[in-house]
Amino acid sequence: MDDEPEQVNGLVGDEGGVWRVVTQGSSHILDLDAKTVKRIPGPGRPATFNDVTRPLRTLEACIVGESGRWTMISDDELTDFYWHVTSRVRRIERVEHPRAGRED
């Protein structure tokens, strides 16, 4: 039995499920069912204001070998949305299948 997580070369946003996007120094958890994203800083990486779960607004680019780019809905009434640009994406792996083990 293969315990390796499913990996893909890119995401467009309609795949569903929960994905870990591993970059050069951090990881990002994209929940495409809940439409949220959270940055998890790697060792030695500074914390940022994106290290909390934020509502995902758009997924502009998420391809292995390139920078990831997406926007998040702002929690600041003076800001429409936040941009996030990652370092080079090294790996994209499924953490959870669409709606698996979830209560609706």
C-alpha cells in the first residue's frame, strides 16, 4: 500500500480538497472546499500576517517551479484584499480529499 500523498504539478482552484503547497522555505495550506489559505513558516522564516487562516479570494497561479500567487479577502475595512506571492513552489500534495470526513 502506497502511503505517499497524491502530488500534482499545479492547482487552478476547482480541484476541491485540502492541499499543501511547499515552497522554498514555507508551506501553505489551501483548503479549496472551504476557500481558505494559511501560511506555515518554515524553520528560520519570519512570521507574517498571513500565518493565520484567511478566506481565499482568487488563485492566480500555483504551479510547481514557479511562484505561487493568490489573493485573500481582507479583514480590514480600508483594504479590499491582500496579495500573496510565494517563493518557488517545490511540491503540491493533497492533504485531504474533497469533503472527506467533513460534516456539512
